[in-house]
Amino acid sequence: MAKNSSAKFDLNVWFQEVQDQFRGLNPQEPGQWPLAPRLLAFLVAAALAVTAGWFLVLADAQTALDAEAAKEPGLRQDFRNKLIQAVNLPELRKQKSQVEEYVNQLEKQLPGKADMDALLSDINNAGVGRGLQFELFRPGAEVVRDYYAEKPISLKVSGRYHDIGSFAADIANLSRIVTLSNVNLTAIQARDSGVSGALTMEAMARTYRYLDAGEVAEQRKGKAGAGSGAKK
């Protein structure tokens, strides 16, 4: 049986032919190169294009993707919190209504500008009604806050211990908010006052009133002007 020599493939001869295709290449005319050099040049160009695309385009996209992925835990937690709020929305609305009612009650305990004179008179009458002698009753300048004004009053009264205690209790039980601070009690000699157990009380009383709409607007305008001036 005769062997078909044409069917044999000589690998050495094939490598030699491929090597021969890379000899004498003209870099100015790559279109006329043999098949093997053209295939190799194409593969090299494709690899360079993929590498350049990764560093120039895909790397930034990967960075952006990583940044978005890092936000996922926070967004999940935010979603859970909002879901809990949505489930508890009726209860939250009820609590909001209760807080607003409580705030309204507190605001009613703050006198308006027209009520301040009557409140100062109530404080004075509380002391006189307990038989105390006022040695000092000096309202100070108002200190304006965001939504209310604070009115300090310097007090100095003298009288018996129990009467001074009752006076402090009367101040606490006024329908309007009045606080006593910096309280200083000093005993008075009986020969000086003619009363046994007499004391002098020095204190700073503070009462508060809410600002009317015009005063609140003026306060906000002043803050806005101060803020714009600071930016300049």
C-alpha cells in the first residue's frame, strides 16, 4: 500500500515559511505584508487598544461603580428608616400633634408686650401681699432671643423667713413663667428690723414674652443682614 507523501505536514517547514514572511518587511507599506505579520500586527494593535481603553475609560467607570457600590449600605439603612417611619406614620402624626399642643400651652404662659406691665405689677403685689418690704425692684433691658424676649428684674426684699418662702412660691405659681436665680439670703439683726428672724433676699427674677410677628421678621432680617455682611 503506497503512502501519500502530500498528506504529511512538516512543522519545521511551516515555521520556516512563517519566519520568512517576517523578513524584509517595509514598515512604510504594512498593507503589502504577508498574512502572518499582518495578523500579528492586528493582535498587537487590538491588545494596545484594549489596554488603553481600560486605563482611559473603563478605569474611571470602575471607580465610579465602586463609589456607587459603597453608597449601597447607607441607602439600604436610609430605606429601612423611612420604611419604619412610613409604617409608624399615624403614631408619628399623633406625637407631632401632641408636641404642637404642648408648645401652644407653653406659648400661652409667655406674656405679650402688652401684658408685661401687668406681670411686673403681679410680681410686686405678690411681695406686698406677703408683707415684704421692697428695697429694690428694677426691671432691666430686654434680651431678645430668636422667638422670645427675656426681661430681667433685680429684686431686694426684706421680711420674715416664711413670708419670703411664700413669696417665692407665689412667683412660681404665677400664670406666666417667672424664674428666680442668684438668690442670696442675709439675716437681719432684730435690733435693726424690730422683727425676729428677719431676712433680706436679693435675687434676679426673669420673665419671658413671645415676640410678635413684626419683631420676629425684624429679628430674621437682622440675622440675614449680619450673615451677608460676614460673607463680604
